[in-house]
Amino acid sequence: MRQALLLLSLLLAVFTVQAQTKIVFEENTSDTYLMKYGNSNQASLNNIITILDNAQVTAQGGGRPGRKPEFAVRLEQHARITDTGDQLLLQINLKSTTVTGDVSNKGFDLADVLKPEELKYKVWLLDGNNKKVKAFDQRLSLYDHNQKMLEVTIPDTAANQSYKLKIEEKQVIYTSVTENRLKERIDLVKEYFAAEAKIQRALQEVAHIRPDDVDRIDLQDRNLKDMEVLHANLRSQLSEKLNLEKNDPQRLNYKLAQLHETLQDRRRAVNHTLATLDQQFFNRGLALMQRGNRAGAHVYFVKSVEANPRFAPAHVELARLDFMNGYIREASSRTRDVLTSMRVDRETEAIALDLMYEIYGVIINNGNTLTTRGDYHNALASFAEARELCSTIRGLRCNTTALAEGEGRAALGVYRGLVDNGKRLLDRNDLREAERVAGEALAFQQDYDFALSREQEATELMGQVKFQYYLQHIDLGKRYLSQQNYDAALREFEGALELETRYTFKPVQELGGLAQKAAKPILLAKLTEGYEQAMQNRLSNARATASAATAMQDRYGLKNDTEVLSKYNLLRERIFTQECVNTQAAYDKHYQNARDLISQRKYVAADQAFMAAIKAAEGMADCNVATFTAKDGRTEILAAATYQRILEDVNRHVSAKRYTDAVAMYEKARSYYVDNSVGKYGLNHASLFNFAKDNSKQDFTAHVVGYLASIQEEQVAVQLLTSLLDRGYAKRKTKKVEEQLGKQLAVKDAGNSTWQETKVLAAQHSQNRKDLKKLRKAYEKEVKRLGKLR
């Protein structure tokens, strides 16, 4: 039903609009303009006629007389005036533009390019008496899709006028653009008749393109691309622009299709050759190999991998040629790349593995030959190369036993050469070089442990070298000792002792006594230095010195030395004495700090200072520092410190928004303050009202308002509430507590028989404040309710 009503409404609206709109004037007109040479002041038109004359154009029906070409332009228009009520809609549309006459060039119509560029005209609005009412100067581009010659709306100030539209001063305009269009079309017609020869030549040249000429396939591909470009150009320029589907006197479209088909056949063949170029070159190379032409085969195998760098069969054949020519390293590298980094078929893989096995054999034989010649280092390099092939090439059959034996023989040769060289250097007393060579021999032995694990020559050589260093340390230490340079002497004896522990040579018996003799003066000096440090209260340094002295006593057997022991005991006693002095000073400092804090009434901090003093004394119990003064001080301020700690708990509860706990704790503080006479410590206890009033947490203050109301302290609660509102607290948050206070005050006032003074009392309780309106209304409402009950 609703849809039917809506449809009916729409129809009525349409009919109403149609009733209000009527056509005042409507007319179809046409005009024809003869375009001929010399009858126009347009230079472009005369140039167009000259171009047509030079091209020997004819009329559309056939030949033309011996005169200059001419053509006609016909324009058809549709004009309408629509009365929309209080306005007139003026419309003129160009329905069509046609060109006839001498517009045919060798069978091709030129009419579409001879259409004028622009139409210039004036439109007059005429009344019923053909009197000109309004003029419109217009220009229209005939090549645009917009063909509206006029579309304007003007006010309709006169009733029932028979308006008309009239077009005057029409002028068709030609420009150089039309000249260029005409030249291009005539050139296309010339190209059309010249194209047949081009197509024939192209067909001949395509026949000479050889897809199987792999050596010159790039040249064949370039020639074919030239023919494809020629075909594309002819098709786009002629077939499409001349619309050969409708008019093709030379059957050029058919010939272009023939050329296209031939080009496609050649393109498929060339593309196949290009796609399989690696295989084509490879096959040529195999054929030359079979004829024994290695050089020629190498050329084609290289071309194959240039065409496809991942073509494995060609790489294998190149590796084989390198192997046959004695380039073992190059053959090995290329074959390994094939087997480890290329995708290969099973046949190619098998061929590559056989080749690699031959390469592996040659490398092993080369290593054995070098070992026989005594060229052990190069032999090892050859065996290492063979071992790397075994570890990286999967499927390669390696005789690991023979490989290990060959490596062992070569390694033993290198090892013994190093040891012999080290011995010669030791005989020349060149200890530094002998040590370096012995170390090199030991490192080499570790690298080839599988073959040299039982050899001892390098170890023995290193021991002999170190023994010479050992003797040098002792001799140099004795010299320093005779010069009373105890530090230098001890360093040398220490160097000898370190070598003695690391190596198994026979030790020198007097070394221990020599080291003790050098260490004692140093130890005594250290103990004296430690004592001075303790005297200067540099206890950390003194303790470190004492610890180092103890270590020296143990190392050099001086624990029972009377002189050393005496000085050590003096150092320990001085350290202890100084520690007690420091402990007493620390105690006194904390105690005095506590007394200062008491004078500032900071009893919690003072209590903590007393505790710090006691802790400092108990940390050095052996010093027997008296702590009774601090303990008595804590007892003296216990009540004040406890009270302040309760207030700290209150503030923590407020910060954590535990307002109920905060109020309860504050009440506890008040009770504690009274019960323990905390006022005697100079501390004042603020009332809950003042504490809440001055608190920065407005939500806490609001909570206290509610609390005061709950304990029947309505007047105080109202005062705190007004203070809170004056601080900018949101009124919407106080609704419940205002209503509660209003009800409670009403109940109290009702008990005092003040019923007639309700308005006055409500105003007094709310202090005539607008922001306590809810309190006043709750008061009045509760009074009325109680009055009814009475």
C-alpha cells in the first residue's frame, strides 16, 4: 500500500512539471556553403583547394571538368525554445555536418578531413513581431563531441510571447590544422599505392631469414624484427587510418595478412632456435668432438654456456677438454660447480662423476709424486684438494685409506723438516726463532694429529728451548739480586718458576731459596706501606696490602719468618684499631644527626638515624662501642615517631585512592595523639575537617564529606562541601551527598518543632548557594514527607 501511494505521488509530480513546461518554438534548418578557390578571405581554404588540385581529386561520382576543385559543406541545426514557467530555455544543436563535391583521391574519400575547424555565428531571439530581443555571439568547434550551438536560460518577463530563434552571420572557418590533416591523408593514399612494393620486398627478405643459422641467429632475429616493425607500421598507418575494410582497391589488407602469416611462421622458428640455442651449440660441439676437432668443439661449448650459463652438459664437456689439455685445476673447479650448484639430469651427473673420479686420481698421483720428490708442502696441498673433493662431491668414490696414507707421508716430511730447522737454530743459540719454529711444528702436529700423534720430537725441542730460557732467568735473577734490585730479581725467578711448573726438565735446586731471598725485602716493604695506609685511614688499600702480603708469605715460605711475622701483626693491629676509630666516628655522626632531626620535629627520620648508629656499632662488635645513648634516644621519641608513621600511612592510602582506609587511619592517629600525649613533642594534630580541606586530592575531600555526614556531623560536612565546590569540584559528583545531608538536617530540625520555618532553614543550611540546590530541595522534600506522617 505504501509503495502504491509513493508511485502515485511521483506520477502526480511528473504530470505537474509537464503541465508547467511547454515548447514555445521548434524548428529544423539547414545551410550549404560552397567552398571554392578565391571566393573567401581565408588563406587556409585557398591552400586546401590548391592541395586538392595538386592531388587531382575528383568528384565522388567520377571525373571532374577542367577546373579547380570545389566542395560543399552542409550544416543541419535543430532549434527549440521551452517555457519552464518563469524562464525560457534557448537551445540550438548541430545535428550533422557533411562535405560533398570534389573530395575523392584515387578512390579514397577525403570528406572526413575537409570538415571545417570552427563555426562562427550570431543567434537572435525574436519576439512575435520578429523584433530582435537579445543577441548571442557564438563559436563552436566542429571536431568536439559537444555539438551544442546554444544553451542558455533567460527570465520570461512577457506573457504569451511567440518567441523565435534565428541564426545569422554564419562563417565556417578553416585553419592550418585542416591543411595538415588533408596533407597527411593524401600522403597516406600515396603510401597505400607504394605499400605493395614494400610488401613484396618484405616477402622476399623474409624468405632469406634462416632460423637454423645458429652462428648468425642474432642477425637473423634482427632482420626478422625489422620486417615485423614494417608490417606493424603499414597496418597501423594504412589499414586503420584509411579504413581498408570498406575500401581496398589494391587488396592491401589481404597482402598484409599474407605477410603477417609468413612472419609468424619465421618468428616461431627463430624463437625456437633462440630458446634452444644452448642445445644447438652443444650439438655442434659434440659433432666436432667426434671428428677430433677439439679447438672447434671448445668454441661451440663456450657459445653454449654463454647462451645459458647454467647448461650443465656444455660445462662438463669444457671440463673434459681442460682435463685432456692438462688444466687439472680448471677442470676440477668447473666439474665441481656442475655437481654442487647446477640442476643436472642423471646422465649428465654420471658423466660428471666419472670425470671427477679421473681428476681425483690425477690429484692423488700428483701428491704422491711430489712427496717422492720431497716437495711436501705442495704434496699436502694436492692431498687437501683431493680431500675437499671427497667431502663436497656427493657420490664420488674416494679411497680414503690411500688418501690418509699419502697425507701422512707428506705431513711427516713437513714435520721433520720443521724440527730439524728448530734444532739448527737452537744449536746457534737463536732461542726466539727456535721457539717460533718449535711452536709451528707443534701446531702442525695438532693439525695432522691422525698421522703425527705419536711423534715427540717437537715437544722435546720446545722443552730444550724453554730450559735455556729457564737458565737465563736464573742467571739474570742472581745478577739483579747481587745488585739488591729485588723487584727485577723476583720477576726473573718467577719466570723460571713458571717454566719449571709447565715443563718436565730437571729443576735447579737453589731456585726456591733465591726466590725467597728476593721476595723477603719486597714483602717487608709492602707491610710497611700497609701500616702507613692504615695510619692514614686508607683501610681498603691497607686490607688489600695485607691480603697480598699473606699470599707472598705462602708462596715464598715466609710464614714463619720472625721479622715478617712481627711486621704483619703490627699491620693487622693497626687496621683493627683504625676500624674501631671509624666505627665510633660513624656512631657519633648518626647520633648527632638524630638529635638535629629531633630539634626539627622530624621524629621518624630521627628514629632511623638512631637505628643507623646502633647498626654501625653492631657491625664491629669487637670494638665495644657503647650504644645506650641511641637506644635511649629511640625510647624517648617512640610516641612521636609512631604518630608520624601513622600519618605517613594515611598519606599512602590517600595516594593509592584507598580513602576509607585513610579516614580510619586518620581517626586512629587522632586517638593515638590524645592517648599518648603526643602534643608534648611540639606536634599539633589537625582535625579531619582541616586535613581534608587542605588536601590536594579533591576526591578524598569529597569522601570525607560523606564520612562526616555518616557520623551525623552535618554542619561540618556542609562547610567542607562548600569549600570543595569553591575549589572547582564538579557539582554533578555531589548530588548523593547533598541529598543525604538535606534529609538528615530535615529530620533534626523536625525534632525541634520548626515546621513553619522550612524555607528559611533550607536557605540557611544551603547558605543560599546555587551549587547546593540539591541539598535545599532534598531538605524541603523531606520536611513535607515528615509533615504528612505527623
